[in-house]
Amino acid sequence: MAATECDERSSCPENARASALRYSDYLRLDRLLAAQRPLSDPPHPDELLFIIQHQTSELWMKLVLHELMGAGRCLDADEADQSLKHLARVRLVQRQLFDQWAVLETLTPAEYAHFRDGLGNASGFQSFQFRAIECLLGAREPGLLEGFRNEPPSHAQLRELFEAPALFDVFLRYLARQGYALPRHCTERDWREPRKPDEAVTRVLLEVYQQPDAHWAAYALCERFMDLEEQFQLWRFRHVRTVERIIGHKPGTGGTSGVSYLESTVGRRFFPELIDVRTLL
């Protein structure tokens, strides 16, 4: 840098702008901290906990989506190591999502009853980002898009994910490009349809697991997929127990049957061949 242009980096215009930037401005804390607006009347002190719990979950889910899509782009570019880094970060975020249920469990049934009616039909069941994560992981339920028809931006984004390969499909296409013997129907299909367990996929993954040193990238990716599924199921289980602890078996605010519906989702699997491989080893 020429001395006539800038004798010291701190005197450059761009650095002057950066030095004037405050922590609160960078994080937009004025918006963030004003986004908690309890509706109970008179205001119940524990409603703030309920709002912050769900807002922070949405922030973490935003990061999960960001990292999962990054992992998919890396696999598309045959960059397995970078994809592994994205997936490792997702696992740690999932732990945060799991652990924060403990904070909500400090909300007692009597405390929640004071402001629950004010939620109306609002429910975590309506979380666009949660549905987007499910879609990226392979959920292709016919009704997935229906609940967002009145939210055009969310509906459009979900439709785009619904019609694109899920992350495990992207992984299978990566394996095929690396020379693994996957038939065409495993890598080219109607992405809107749920992916069913496939013996051809199991055979390829069995080869990987029988000789992990010879197939290290594929093996490591498979283990990260197992992390994803396990952490997702643990999160669902903790959700069920927290809801049951606070409202028992009342219907959910979003119109679901509550705990019984949540329990029905705990055992859902995204990557069944990875369990089949363990049975065959």
C-alpha cells in the first residue's frame, strides 16, 4: 500500500467505517431484542422464556439449513472433506437444540396455562425451517407443502427443496461419480417421491463398511449421516417428553393430537440402509 494513499491502515476510509461499527449495530440488537412480544394480559413473566426458546431454535435451525445446503454443494463438487466439516458443525448445533429443551422444562404446567390460550393456532408444527430440514434429509410427505400455501415465500422455497435431490440422494450421486456400482434408478429418479430402502445401496455401503480404510471418505460421510439421524431422533424424543411434561396429553395448539402425534414421528428414519448395513456386518 503506497504511503501517499494511506500511511496507516487505521486511517483508511474502509477501516474508519469498520472502527465506527458498534457491536449492537453489527448484530442488529435493536431488532433482535425487540422481537419478543408477549401477548398475555396481564403479561405473564414466563411467556418470555417460551418465546426466546422458540426464537433461538429458529436461529439454530437457520444455521442447520445453511450447513446442510453447504454440505450438498460440496458433495456436488466432489469435495468430501469440506462436506464433512459442514456435517460436523450440524451435529454440534443439533446438540444445542437438544440441550435447550432443559430450559423449557423449567416451565411448569400451571405457568404455561396462564398464556397458552394466547397462542391460538400457532404451533412449532408450522415451522417452515423445520419442514425444510426434514425435506433436505429426505422427507417427501404429500402434505408437506399444503400448510404453507398462505405463505408464498416459504411455500416456494419448500417446493424447490421438495423437487430437488435430498442430501442423501446427493451423496449417492457423489458415490456413483467415484465409481461405486449404483444403478441409475438410485441416482436419477423423481425426487418428489419418497426414497425407499434399496438393496443396491445397501450392497455398496456394505462394501464401504467392510473396508473402511479403502473407502475412507465414503465411510466418514456415512457416519456423519448416522449422526444426523440419531441427533434428529433424540431431539424428537426430547420434544415429546418436554411437551408431555408440560401439557400431558392435551391436543396440540396447531391442531395435532399432541404427544401421540409427536411419538409417532420419533422412529422415522431417513437413511435405513445405514441400519441394514450394521445388521449385515
